[in-house]
Amino acid sequence: MIIAKTQLLKELKKWVKPFVKGNVGPGSLDLTLSDEFYLSKGSSEVILTEKLDFQKYYVKKKLKEVVLEPGDFVLGVTKEKISLPNNVCGLLNGRSKFARMGLLVHTTASFIQPGVSNRQVFEIKNVSNRVLKLKAGLKVAQLTFVRCEGEGKYNGRFKRQWVCMPKK
């Protein structure tokens, strides 16, 4: 069951830091782009395996804005830390106003596991033929919360996600 605004307003203060009441919509929460970006570096070829070390391919930068040329790809991080209980999962979506301009916010990874406690990583791609500018503080995505039948807790590889990457 999707958790709607009246219930979200009661629970989000426990699940989201910082919590901004004005970011709550009828059935979702707008998420804000922080000033942390991960820019591609190194090899033009990547062999995909289960043990792939992502840190070898990205460098962390603090930036006020990122310019995406057509076809560019960058990782961004939410300003908000999301801490879900073991009976709630999340569905991440880009906002339609930016999708209509060719901005994909989560290229494939839209599911947030129950029990996570981290900042979310956006897989951002410019699929338009225009140059797009992203600025820190922009509400680029929305998160829908779904109550689970039963409980589960994510303890996988991305429990702390990319937030723990060293600065380079």
C-alpha cells in the first residue's frame, strides 16, 4: 500500500533528515540534489562482474552545479538521508518536469530496500539533444513509500552506499 500525505506527515520526521514539510506531495516526497557528485574517470571499458569496484571509475567532487552535455552521465547524491523501517520500502522516480527535458534521474536503480539508512544515489543521464545544468538544491526526484507485508532489512553491499567514498 502506498503511504499518502496525511500518514507521511506523521512518519517522515522519523525517516528523513533533514525533513522539509513543503517537499511532501499527495503520495510522495521530493528529494533534493546535494552538492556531491561522482564524475567518471579512467578507462573507457568496464568489465561487468558481481565484484566490480565502482570507486575505481569515479571521483567525488563538491560542486554547486554540473553541466551535462547530450549523452553525459553523472552520479548525484541526495541531500536527505533516508532511514526506512523494516516494513517500508521506497520507489524512486524522476520528476516529470525534468524528464520532459530529457533528464533521467535514476537510470535503472529505482527500488529502495526496507531497513536502509543512507543517502540515495541518483544515476543521472542527459538523453536530450540539449545541454542541461543541474544545481545543488534542485528537487530532481520523488520518493514514494510503500508499506510491506511482513518485514525485511537490507544488509547488502550498498547499505552505506557511495557516501563513504573517499574524497579525491
